[in-house]
Amino acid sequence: MTQYLISFRTLTQAQRAARLLERTGYTVTLRRIPANLSVSGCGYALTLRTRVSEAAVLLKERGLWTGKLFRREDSGDFREVMP
């Protein structure tokens, strides 16, 4: 199954987004963003597997997300994608 990462600049942003998504039926995991995906070397991400475009729209509508969306490739690497 495909895995997606939605990136956030701060832990607080990621936690708020996780709570919203969980309340609306998503299963998410909060984690540190892989170092190779972060320009500043820090950041947090939510991982999810389904309804990614819907989740991105919901987060943007609520003003909780201005980050990037990544998809894990078969090689294990992440590639930025558009929601």
C-alpha cells in the first residue's frame, strides 16, 4: 500500500493537523520528517495511506497546512507530489 507524508514546520502544527484528521476518520502517524526531505534539517510529518487529496484539502481549508506532500516510491525514497 502506498504511503504518503504531509510535512509541517513545527510539532504544534503537525499535532493540530493529526487531531483534526483523526476526528474526521483518518488514521495518521506523527513522525520526524526524514532529514533528506527537510531544507532546515528539522520538521514533522504525518503519514497516511488513503484519501490523501481529501486530507490535504481539509487541512488547507482549516489553515493548518502549507507544507509539502510526498509519496514513498517502490525504491523506498520519497518523491514530492501534488495533492
